[in-house]
Amino acid sequence: MALPPLLPRARCLDLLLMPPSSAMGMGKLKQIHAQMVVGGSLRRPNALGKLIERYAAVSAPAGMDHARLAFRCHAGDADVFAWNVVIRCSAPRESILLYAGHCDQKGGRGCAFVPDDRTLTYVFGACARSAALWEGMQVHAQIVKTRAPGSLDAVVLTTGVHFYGSLGDVESARRLFEEMPKRNSPTWNALMAGYCLKGMAAEATALFKEMLREERLEVRPTDRSMVVLLNACSQLGELASGSSVHAYICKAFPFEDDTFLGTGLVDMYSKCGCLSSARKAFEGTKEKNVLTWTVMIAGLAFHGRGEAAIKMLEAMLDAGISPNAVTFTCLLSACCHAGLVDEGLLLFEMMSSRFGMAPGIQHYGCVVDLLGRVGMVGEARSFVRNLPIPPDAVLWRTLLAACKVHGHARLGEEIGESLLQLEQAAGESQERATTCEDYVALSNMYASDGRWGDVWRLREMMKGLGVQNRSGSSSLQINKQGHQIDR
């Protein structure tokens, strides 16, 4: 649809203010942009921001390219709304650079704009999505320096809690949480989720109980709270606690109509060892998405029900839901645990031939595990040699474990030495935890082959490098009390 040669300024703005869902092609946007430049409309409040927002809504990458160009060309007219739009619509790393550029201008030749609460929310979110812990800490430090205590919106602080929690710094997340004058449900959920990501499920459940005591302050658990709490119960393996949460959900939330709650229940019951209850929760969820089906398949895989997992895939396809890469990882894992070699290899081939998905390193790892578990170690080694991508340490560990189980000491020695060299070259920085496990695995293989001299050599090498063996632990619930047993 061609526009008249000129439109009144108000008409240009009216077109930009239409709902974003309304169709507007690139050609029409360019015409509006040109007329706004000629008529001087871009200096009006929010005009540039609306134009950038419209450009960004056009299919990528052309739309975002024009959005950036419009912002750069008219940066002198950009108000805080325009800055917020371009920061929100850009990729996370680019958003951080835009904000950093503003900070440089502020300290040099003049401030481009004064950030508001929305700006800080978007930048914190970008730092979380791009795992930019240092940059996010700098943003937080700037907030502490420039903003008065209690002047920030709860959304900004909640995003800060989410930022720290999602990147594993739960101590900073907790400090920010405690400093908040008023907390809402998303704030509690963000900290609970951070604890779960860190593997601190007991702290997450304790925080939920604290949240319940805050109900008198109008803080109510939401469906998101329940999903996070179910995840905590899954990590702890506490079926009784998970069942209690289920009972609470039935009273407070209609989970049959909530896909995410239903999926959380399926996941919790599967991981707590009650597959029958997981099936009931699955069948009771009315609207199932690909995640719901995938979680049910993962539960069947975890319990060694390979054939049932494959039948679940057939039912999933009949329901009109297409599997994703995670679904295939779970299916291949199910075949591994059930020893279904032919079925697993067929599923691996179907990924690309039927569904057009390129296998990832996790899928290749499942195939190696599938072959290794049934003693086809030579075939697994050949498969690794012909991979189109470099094998990672996890894949080599899988093959090393198969060599130990099936007595392939020479091949295991070759793989183990290659694995140690790979990690030393990569400078793996996980407090030597994985390196320790690899030394122990190779040492155990030497021991099973009676090569005690090599066992001693490896132990001495571990001492020289300062690699220490980690002790494991198990959690157990007795009379509704959790206990940790060190091994």
C-alpha cells in the first residue's frame, strides 16, 4: 500500500502508534520515516522510540539493521524512551555495549540520557542472558552510587536478584533480596530459582516456607513459585514433600489448565521415583506442549522404559507436536538404558532425515553410550573418529567408561591419556573436579588390568599436580527430615 506524497505529522505518529501486531512492511515504514524527517516529527516525545520499535518488529535481520541505523542517525533526538527501546530490542551483548557507551559519554563529553528504572531492568536482564557477571556488577555498583536507597522500583531489584541468582552468585542475590524494602512474589521466585540453579534445593524450600509466613503482607505464591518448588523437591528426591506441594497446588491452582504446573508435576514425580503418579499428572494436563511430552519421555528413560518412551514419541506425533533436540536426547538416553541399539540408531538417523535437525554433541554422546553399554566399543571408537565436530571431554569419558566395563584396557589407556591432555590443553577451570574424576577412572582401569605400577604412577602424578579426590555424599529423608551422608 503506497502512501500519499506527504502525510500530516499527526498521521505519521498515528501509524506508528498502531498495535505492533498490525501489519506494516519495510517499504511503508521507510516512507513514514522519510516524512517524519522532512516534517521534523522525530523531535516529538516518543516518536523516535516508536519508529525504532516498528523497525525492530520487522523480520530479522533487516528490521533490526534499520532500527540501529535510525537510532544512530537521530541519536541527538533520542530521549530515554528511544534508548530503552533500542536496548530492549537489541541482542544482550549489544544492549550492554549501548549502555556502556552511554556511561562513557556521561563521564566525558556529556550524558546522552538519564537512565530510568526500565533502562536498568533491561540492562540487568541483558547481563543475565549473556552471563555477563562483571558487567552486571558494574551496573549494580553504579546504581548504588547514583540512586538513593528506596528509590528503585521493585522490578529493577527483582531483575537484579534474578541476574545474580541465574549466574550462580546466590550470596549477592540474597544480600540484594534482604536490602529490598518491599518484596513481591517474583522477587521470592527469583531467589528460589537461583538456589535451585546452584543445587541448594534445601535453601529454596526453606525460603518458600518463609514466603508463606509473609502472606499477611500480601505476598502470595504464584504458579511460578510452585514450579520452582517442585524443582527443589526433585533435586532433593523428597517424594513426600513433592506430594504435599501437589496437594497445595490442587487447592490453590487449577493445574490441569496450567501447562507449566502440569509439566513440573510430571518432572517431580519422575525424578522422585513415582512413575505412575507422573503418568497421572501427564494425563491430567489438558494442554501439553513439547516440554510436557519431553519431560514424560525423560521420566520413562530415567526408569529404563525405552519401549514406552518410543511409544510416547508416536503419541506425541499423533497429537501434532514435533519433537525438538532435547526430546531426541531423552529418547536416545531411553534406548541407552534399555539396550535398544537398533531403535536408538534409527532415532538418531531420523533426526536429520525426517525432522531436519543437525545432531549436537549431546546426541553423539548418547550414541557412543548406546554402543559402549552393549560392548560395541570398537564401533563406538570408529563413530567418534568420524564425527563432523571435535569430541568433547564428556564424550571421551563415556567411551573410557565403556572400555573399563568391557575390559578394553589398551584402548582405555589411549583414550584416558588423550582426555587428560585435552583438559590440560584447554585449561579446564572447575577446581580440578572433573580432572580428578578422570585420573581416578584411568587409575581404576589400570587396577582392573592388574597394572599396579601405572596405578602408583597416576596417584603420584595427582599428588604432584595438587589434584585431590573428592568425597561424595547422598541425601536421605527420614521421618520428614532431610539428612546428608558423606561417602
